[in-house]
Amino acid sequence: MDKDFYEHILKKQRLVEAVPSNQEIADWAHRVIHLLFPEQAKYSFTSAQQIKDEFAVLQDELCKIMNATQACSNCNNDKVAQKFFNQIPKLYEILNTDIQAIFNGDPAAITEFEVIRTYPGFYAIMFYRMAHALHLLAVPLLPRILTEFAHSHTGIDIHPGAQIGEYFHIDHGTGIVIGETCEIGNNVKLYQGVTLGALSVDKSMANTKRHPTVEDGVVIYSGATILGGKTIIGQNSVIGGNVWLTKSIAPGSTVYHTPEITVLVNND
């Protein structure tokens, strides 16, 4: 390898020296989460003013992170950070609907504290909700870093561009994939291994709806695969385990398949 190769690597290194690591960005998100849900953290504050001050610190840190990534050179990052933190009460409100959905929908959940502290589904949802809020503010890079961080910790892959309504319940969750243009209504429940994906992957489809729409009240059981931007799962439908769907179904449908299973008993 010639000297130009090494110079090229050195130049790239210098460009990213000031950029926070993914872990540092995730640590910022954790601090926001810990303020909203002290069940996740050991420290506490003694006054409302202290909490307000800490939010101000985190807002300033978000601006610094956006400045450091330099992904959006023409953005007013101060204003964007302020807009994000103005949405924190709404974010908190919708996350509490997710807690309620998980607690009410899982007989194994003893307390809401347990849901907040231990459930990987809620962990992934928290990071998704924050990332989606940043995504709607056209913040580049950071939303994907946050959702991929949660993906690496939970096995739940939610693109920050997906639109997900209130009272969202992920049960178990490992292996769930929710694509960028997916639309999910209120009171939807997903089990592990569900894929809400695209029928085909082509760069020319980047600005088109590639992923399905799941309407209110739908339950999708483990291993189901639902594909396509024109596919609509009608409200209050139930999709059985390991179902493969590439076309729309009417509201109130139940979809399942019946594989033949043979059990041979050896009496010897």
C-alpha cells in the first residue's frame, strides 16, 4: 500500500475527531430517559427546578452533538434542540401509554416499575420515540444512531422514520423489524420475530412507501412477515404466527395457516 492510502485514512480520521461516539450519543439519550423515568436510574433530584436545569443542560448538549456531527451545516441547531425539548412533555405522555399497553397486555407484568426497568420492548420503544421526534425535525444521523443502539441491545429493529401510534406493545420482541415507511396505528401488539418490511429493496424506491400499514387494534403473532407499501392490515385483525402476507386484509380478519404435523410413537 502506498503513502496516499495512509494519508487518505488520516484525513478521514481528522474529519471525525470531534464527532461523539455512538456510545456518547446513547449516553445523552439515557440521561433524558432517566429524567423522564427515574425508575431507570439510581440518582434523584430534590426540586423541580433542578430537573428543569438538567433538561436545559441536556438541550445544550444536544446542540453541541449536532454541531459536532456536522451532518447539517445549514441548520440552526440551537433552535432544533429547543424544538425537541419543547416536545418532551408530549413524548412523556405517549411513552406512558406504551407502558400502560404493555402492563395491561402481559399477565406476567407485576408492576409498571417492572415494565420500565426490565422490558426490552419498552427500552426499544423509548429510543424509537426519541429518534422519531428528532427525525421529524430533520435531524440527520442521530435518529439512526439511537435506534441502532437500541437494536444492538434488544434485537428489536425500528427505523426512526416509521410512524407508530399510542399504546404500542412489543411482547418479547427479539427479531422484530419495522421498516422506514411503515405506519402503525393505536393499540397494536407485536410478538417476537415479526417483520414489517418491503417487497423489494431498490435504491430507486427510497422516496416511496415500501412498508405496510397496520391499523388500530391489530395483533401480530411471532414470526409473521408482512411486506409491501400497498399492504394494509385492517383494524382489529389478528395475524397468526409464521404467516406470510403481501396483500391487504379487511378489518376484523383472522389470518393463519395450518401446517400438517405428524407425530409417530415408537412403542418398541
